[in-house]
Amino acid sequence: MKKLYRSTTERQVSGLCGGIAAWLGVDPTVVRLIAVVAALCSFGTVIALYLIASVIVPKEPIGGAEYYDHFSNY
């Protein structure tokens, strides 16, 4: 199971969209565009949720958010 982190490499503001993109396996630009359109259409609700999520979601560990499947040998 992959964990959600704020990206340290794909960041524009807080790295949240970059982290969501890495978690979903899509391009960060797509997530950023969706976030901007949602922010414009939601009268600020998405901006508030973005700020709250930026505080709650932890930063990516220094070595990167590598996923190791412990069950791959079975």
C-alpha cells in the first residue's frame, strides 16, 4: 500500500498536488489543473481543504517515498 506524502521534488506551493499525483501515478500537471479548476468552481472550499491537507499530510521522507513490497517473494 502506497502512502500519501507531500512531494519534495514536484512542488509548486506545498507539494500536495505533486504528492497526490505520485500516489495516483499520474502527471502532477493534471492534478494541479484539476485543483485550480475545482478551486475556481467551489468558491474557496477547495482552497480551504488544500490548506488543511497541507498541514495534515506529512512531507516525503528524505530518501523518497519508495515502496517495498514485503510479500513479493511469496
